[in-house]
Amino acid sequence: MTTTVKKLMTRTNLLVGGLITGIIVAIAILAPLLAPYHPIDDADLMVSDEPPSEKFWFGTDNQGRDILSRVIFGARISLSVGLISQGFNTLIGIILGMTAGFFGKWWDDIVMGLTNIMLSIPSLIFALAIMALLGPGLLNVFLALGFTNWSYTCRITRSQVLSARSLDYVTAARALGYGRIRIMFTQILPNIVGPILVIATLGVAYAILLEASLSFLGLGVQPPTPSWGGMLSTAREQLFTAPWISIFPGLAIFITVLGLNLLGDGLRDILDPHITKER
């Protein structure tokens, strides 16, 4: 146990990324307690476009709403979209990748052909097309992002299954009479979960960026619901007259994505045996 802790302590990227991610998650969970004002109802045009001060640490927007409170509540939207949509992507990628790698033949050709098509289409373009059909809204954002970024998980899972299905423990499971589904989900999946976890962590960061992009374009979360991308969108016309309206939501996106990327990079260093061996 002590050796494991020492190894973790040497991973600066894992520690920093985990700390940043933990703080953002805590802020999202404790938003009602941390926010000094209500992000929607506490609007006062008499204090609109106020610069940062002792009363309003991050200033106010053109509706007189406290930006700090809106940034804090915006963390809930971003993390919810990132976790839920990437959860769908990971589930789809695991199912398709495992079945393609284990069964092979014509099913493998179909899955990999579909995966290559998805990889050739930028996720943002695909999400924009889905949002154009479904219309703006938080639920539609979940649907759009939950089916656009599973291809990386699928390819990683398939490659891991191809190398694992001929190993001794799988052969032993077959000799014991285990069925194919049981072998895939009780024998192979627990042994390949490391790379999948890394891809999922990085996918959460990417989903947060996609949600911010959709909201910035007016196709994501709709006002007055606080969303970091939506806040950036409404601040475009005041970029030079009231820069604080766009600076703080932008910093929130940057710090959150940075933390998740550092966390994913640290998990890769620990869980990837090739990198560990080289170091």
C-alpha cells in the first residue's frame, strides 16, 4: 500500500489534475451553498455591467446578475453534460468494440466501417447536425453528444479484446464452459478497463468543450440557465467594454478541461504498462 501511494505521489499531473477536478466537482455539488446570489432571479438592472468589486467578485452581466454565481452554477451544467454524455459514449463503445473484437467476421467489418465513418466526421459538425434536427435544449444536448464520440472507445476496446481473447485466462474460461457474453463481461472487460478509463476521462473534457461550443452558437443550453458557453455567447458584444463577463466563464472552461486532461494523462501513465515499463 505504501509503495502504491509513493508511486501516485510521483505523478504530478495526476495529483494536480485530480485536485482541480475534485475542486470543480465540489463546487458543482455545493453550488447553492457557495453562490452568493441566485444565478437567475437576483437580477438588478441598476447594477448591470458592474466591474469586479467587493460586492460582486466577478462583476455583473448586462442583466445585473452576479457572474460568480452564474459561473458556479454553470459548473453543474458542464459536468452533467460531460459525465452523462461520455457515459453513453463509453457504453456504446464498449459494447460495439467488445463484440467486434470477440466475434469478428462480418460483424467486425460492419462495426469498424461505422467507426471509420464516425472518425471521419468532426464531432462538432455531427452534433450541430443533430441539434439542427432536434432543436436547442439541455436534453437534446445530452442526446447529441451522447452518440457522437464513441468511436475512440470502440477502437481501443476492440484492440484490447483482440489481444486478450487468446490469453490463457480466456482459454481457461472456455474450458470451464463459460458462455461468450460471460467471458466478455466477467473475464475480459475487468482486464482492459484501464485504457477505457483513460479515454473516458479525456472524453469528459471534450464533451464539456462541445457543450460550450453548442451553447456559444445558441444551440445548447438556453438562457437564462447559466452555461459557460452561453455566457460567452452573450458577452461577445461587450468583449471590450465589459471584458470580465467573458473572462471568468472562459477561465472556468479552461481550468476544468485542463484538470480533466491532466487527470487522464496521469491515469494513462499509471495504467498503461508500456509507458510504465519505459519509464
